[in-house]
Amino acid sequence: MSTTARTAAHVSSRGQEMPASPIRKLMPLADEAKKRGVKVYHLNIGQPDLETPEPMRRRLTTLKDKVYAYSPSNGTPEYLDFLHAYYGKLGITLKPGEVLATTGGSEALLFAFMACADPGDEILTVEPLYTNYRSFAAMAGLSLLPIVTFGEDGFHLPARAEWEKALTPKTRLVLLCNPNNPTGTVYSKEEIVRAAEFCRDHGLFFVSDEVYREFLYDGRESVSALSLAGFEDEVVVVDSLSKRFSACGIRLGALVTRNADVAGACNRMAQGRLSPPGLAQYIAPGALELGPEYYGGVIREYQKRRDTLYDGLSKIPGVFLRKPEGAFYFIARLPVQDSDDFAAWLLSDFAFEGKTVMVAPASGFYVTPGLGLDEIRIAYVLKEDDLRDAVRVLAAALPAYRKAKGITS
Ligand SMILES: Cc1ncc(COP(=O)(O)O)c(C=O)c1O
């Protein structure tokens, strides 16, 4: 038996700093509500309910492999060809080596952060932001330096002077999500060019998360950072099949950059993790059979859902939101003081005609403490009738909550 004193091993500060997901943390309360027989409308998570397209599902039925082997770490030739064809249709011509297969957009984010910055460096971005940026920044040892954007401006980008003011010697990259989760904002070409010019002027990378590229409403057009001429060294694009093809579970995405050094670093990271998911890469090329009618159908469906929610919610007294322009999320301001408490109360203390809603409190989408306390993020990934019903439930819940908590302002 050892006689040395026992010292407990302790988890790293990185591990301790890892934030819990604000989207999932209320799940136990939702499960309890369901056990009590309450129907819960999930407006909290971006899991699309549309079917994964049949040509992709069909691919699996044709799989003959007897060994599910590792694929090349940068992706199978078939999947890479698929990506080149997909970008080609967008008018973006890529050379071999400029696109890398990843395990979802999530892995592309992590690779991009780790290739563009060192531990202790900073990512300049805007808030509210996609909450998992906080997780990936923590994993890479980076800090997020967000500039606040406001609902009154439709959460559009701040003026250049504000970016200049926020910049520090540790800033290595600018991170934008376009179309935006959680705000539903679509940045104009002028905004994107402004961000890219700022990066070029200061020797920063421009990491552009475009996983919602096609989700644009009211005839808006998509501007990929990859389509900008003259920013080849700065731009790193994060992409994913999850939302585009309602295929979140296959875990497939891509990192695209024309910067050979970043591409090289990401390729070596990819070698270290061996291989992106093989079955997913087998499924993906099925999407080549999908024509413009597929994308058109999906966009029409989400635009209808957006309209239903926007029309319904904007009629509720005290609720403020601007009409979202893209993706399938928005941030709404409510007449409450603590949306974390409101979201929990909806699940544990409230039901209207046997139903309630689960929403994501917005505080988890901000880095700056104290922001977003009167806001929630809503994802519209339910059928229109359910969304209409969810609005009725929220309309009944708000006055009931304010009464229960004695809120009069
Ligand atoms: C803005 C944004 N980026 C990246 C991702 C990562 O998606 P995935 O890893 O499923 O491709 C998501 C998922 O919700 C997202 O909303």
C-alpha cells in the first residue's frame, strides 16, 4: 500500500469554464411536464422537423460495403466532388485542397478557431451569438470579445468605428454568422464587405459561419464571404449539411478556405482525428439530385412559419421583435425581468389547455453578463398549426406570469 498522501486530481480550468448549453439545460423540467401529461411545444432548439430528402435516404439502401472503414481525413473523393459541385452552383469555384470535410459545422468551427488563433487570443464578434461559440472558444483557449447589437436595428452590424474601438492587440479573427442564429438577421453584401475590409486592414482572419446560407426570406440573396474578390487570405467559411438538408444527425460539414496555411493546419488537425463520418459522406451526394424546387419548397415552408410566429407574437402586448430575415430563429423581447425564470416557470408552473412551450432564455446567447434577461430565443421548426397554438399558449402565459410574480412595470 502506498504511504504517500493522496491528492485529488482536479478538472482543468478550461473544463470548469465550459458553459452548459442554455438550450438544453431546461430539458429535465420539460421531461417532468411531459410526465404530468402536459404537451410541450419545443421552440427552444433548431432541430428541423422536415424529412431528410429521399435521394439522400435512398443512398443508404444502396450501400454495399462490408467494412465501414476510415475515410481519407480530408473527406472521400465523392463527398469532396459533391462539395465542389454545390459551391460551383453558387458561382464559387474551389481548387482541390480548399475544402475539407468535417464532422458537422461544429468541428469546422473548432478547427477554424484553433488554426487562426493561439490560446489567450481573442475573437471579435457580435452578440447575441450562437451559444456554442462560447464552448468552442473555451475548448480552443480563446476569449470572445462581442460588440452588442440591438433588436431596434434588426441586430445589424455596428459601424466600423465600433469595431476599431473594440479591437485589441490580442484580436486574431472576426467571427460572423450569416444568416444569423440566434437573431435571424441577414447581413447585406455591404456589411460583409465592411467586415472583410476591417479584417484585411488589421491582419485578422474572417471566419464566416454560413450554415444557414439558403434560409433567406422575402427574396433576399445570399452573399457568401467566399464570393468576395480580394479577401482570399482572410476568409474561412464554416459550412454544414445539418440544416440545409434537415440532416443534423449525420454530422457532416465542411471548412472552406483559400488560405493555404490555414487549409494546411486544418488538414493536419483532420489527420489527427483520423476521419469524418464515412456513412454521412456516402449519403451526402444524394443531394445532387435536388433541384431549385427543393430549396424553394423548404424556404417557402420556413417563411410561412416565420410569418405565422411574427404576426402572432407581435400582437401580444409588451412583446417586441423585428421581422426576421433569414435562418429559423429570432430573439424576442418580453415584458419580463428574468427570462431564465420565465422559461423555467412555463415548464414547471404553467399549462394552458394542457399545453405549454419551451423557449431558450436569451442570456446564454450573450457573453456580457446581465444582457438578454428580458429576451428569449425562438426556433420555428414546428408545423404552422403547432406554432399558432404555441403563440396562444405564450399569449396566455405572459399575463399569468406577470401576475404571479407581481410585475407591474
Ligand atoms: C450558427 C451555427 N453554426 C454551426 C452549427 C453547427 O451545426 P452542425 O455541427 O450540426 O453542423 C449550428 C447548429 O445549430 C449553428 O446554429
